[in-house]
Amino acid sequence: MVLHSKILNRLLNLMYPRTCAMCGRYIGDYIARGDIQQIVCNDCLRALPRTEQAELRQNETEAVVGTTAAAFMFFEKHHPVQDMIHKMKFGQQPQIGYVLGRQAAIEWQDSELWDGVDVIIPVPLHPKRLRQRGYNQSEYIARGLSEVTGIPVDTTHVTRTRHTHQQALQNSAGRKTNVADAFAVNHPEQLYHKTILLVDDLITTGETVKACMKAMKAFRGAEIRVFALGKAR
């Protein structure tokens, strides 16, 4: 059965070669599910612009969102990471988020960011956007984190009630008004006094996360922390 699986995998790779999401190079025949090499070659893995924010309080991400927070990578335009994030969000490759979320959790296993967290909540998409894209990339990131940390993912308590324009297309002022009052919570009493990790794909001005956290104030007594796959510089 294992041999058959390996042969099938190699045949699939002949038809659909697995290439690095950053540099485009071929990255091998048989790779285990969830392995970072499934999407990134060793050279690019070493070159990921890590933030080292796992244990660094008062970091750049915290300064933007105003709570305990950390991002795994820095994001810069025209850096290879930009293309990888674009593939994750718009290129029908959500597994990039899952694998990188898992990698972040592995590298940050001893981080206090996860300590005492009861539930992971990905920033939701509006149902219309979800139908258009077919997936929520932040949920994939959250599920990668969950696999390593064992913390459950919840997608029912926070919803996006207003269909907004893409934040990347807005200026600084527009980003804030674009997401104002765009989120709502369901059955807030179920998460009173819980510790919640809010997960986003990319933080630039932080307005999306802050708007989401504003709605989450309905979770009385809850502590909200934030994890982002990338932090724009």
C-alpha cells in the first residue's frame, strides 16, 4: 500500500510537478502531508523573513493592533513572500496557509502566545466573498496552528455581516471605514472569560483585526490575542 502510494504520488508529480511557492523550483516526489517542503524549498524556508516575535512583547504587530500579538513573517512588496501570499489568498492554494500556520506553531511551540488559549478564531469572510473564493485562507492558517497546538478552531461565534471591498485596494483612511461595523458575534455568553486567539493572514494597518476585536468585546471578560501569518513593513 505504501509502495502504491509512492508510485501514484510520483505519477501525479510527473503531470503536476510540485514546485516551491516562492521560487518556483521543483521540490521533490514524495512529501508527507503538512511537510513545509510541500510548498517551500529548503533554501526558501531558511530565507523566510521571520519576525522573531514569538516571545517579543511590545513588537511591531502589538503596536498596530493594541493587544498581545505576533506575526510569523514580515511582508514586503516585491519580496518572494508577496507572491506566495497572493497565491494563498487569490490563487486557489489555501494549503499554503495551512502548512505555514503549522510551521509557525512548530517553531513557536514554547511561545507564551498559545498558553491558556481556549479557542482559535480565524477572521471570517463575508458569505459572498467566501462563495467567490471558495475558502477562507485565515481558517486554513488557524487549522495549521490547531494541528500542532491542539487548540480547537471555532468558525461560528464571529461572522462578517457586511460585504466590504478588499483592504489592499484602500488607502489608510479607507481601510478603517471599509471594515467599520463589519463583524458581529453569535452566542457571546458561550465565550465569556475565555482566552481567544484571533488569526488573520496579513496585518498592514490592523484595521480589520481591530474591527473584529471591537465586535468581540461582547465576549465579556475574554482575553483576545492575535496571530498573523504576515506583518507588512
